Amino acid sequence: MSLFSGLFDRRIAVAEVPIGDPSVAIFADEAAAVATAVPRRQREYAAGRASARRALAALGAPAGPLPAGPDRLPQWPAGYVGSITHDDHYAAAAVGRIADGVRSIGIDLEPAEPLPADLHETVCRPEELGWLGERSASERGVLARAIFGAKECAFKCQYPLTRWMLEFDEIAVVLDPERDVFAASFLSDEVVAICGPKLLGRFRTTRASVACAMILEGGAAR
């Protein structure tokens, strides 16, 4: 099963590629962007671009390079928006058409490992720490990781529209592990003015990964 299967509606195409897949090839100008990076980063980058092209192809977009802009975001073809992520094993991309009402997409992939305890107060707001404290010790660390992933997902969804560098405490997350959904509220006026106060997302936890996904569309949260 795809890591992101069922986390988006049918408007969104998702593709995943194993990092280090020998069949992956990228364009010369894409390779130039990571020419001086360590080999691991080059493999992550290549798998991410390959995932993005496969997702674009599923929506009928022509094949072509996806160069990085000045802020390192992929430059998507006109009429499309997307998001790329990776963990230690897979890269994934989600793509949608602006004509289908999709303004922005955020995805994040994290290892299904407990977030180190010394990072909980860095990542989580007081109310999130309080909620974690009510969970069993055996699940607390992975749920903290899911909060981290949900905040990364929300950041990546808003950033292409706002170019605003949000801190962790400027996003408030409420997880619902029983329904595999979350709400991410923006606490920055600059972001709220463009994206609205809150976005809803979905997440999945497997034995290996935590996948988070959301879209922003037509002035309404989804």
C-alpha cells in the first residue's frame, strides 16, 4: 500500500520512489543543483524529482525538469502545485492542478520513531505537551513525532503562498489518532491573512513511517 494512499482526494496524484533506486534519472540542470552535495543528498533529491515527475505525468503534465527556485522550492509547471518529502527510505511527491481548485499542498514523511524527549518542548506548544502527557508512555513519543510531521506539513503547505518562515510555536496542532486526522491552526497574522486560520489534514502511522498530508483550496480549508 502507498504511504499516502487515501490521504488525499482524487484530484491529487501521489508517487513514491525508493531512495537509491538505480532506475532513477534526472535532468542535467537538476543534477547541477546538488552537484556538490554528499551522495546521500543527491540520491534523496533524485528520488524526490522522480516522484514529482511521476505524479505530474499521472495528471497529464508533460515531462520536463523541475529546477529549484531561489528559495529551493521546486518550480512546478504552470497550472500545477505540489510538495515533495522524504524519509530515510522513500521520497514522495503530491501534485494537483490549480484549475481543480488546489492552491497548495503539504506532505511530510517521518520515521515512525519516538521524537527525542529533549525536542518535545521545542516542537510542542504547552497545550500539545499537556495532551501528550495524557497519552500512554508507549505511544507518547510517536505521537510527538506525528505532531512534528503535522507542523512540517502545514509549514510546507503555507510557505509557497506566504514565504513566511513559521516557528514551531506559530502552528498549533490537534491530533485525532482514532480517526487519523489533525487540525493545524496558524498563529501568525501574516499567514492567516493568506491561508486562513486553520487547515485540516490526514495522517497515517505504519511500522516504519508517519505520513502527513493536507491541501489548501479556493479560500476554504480541507
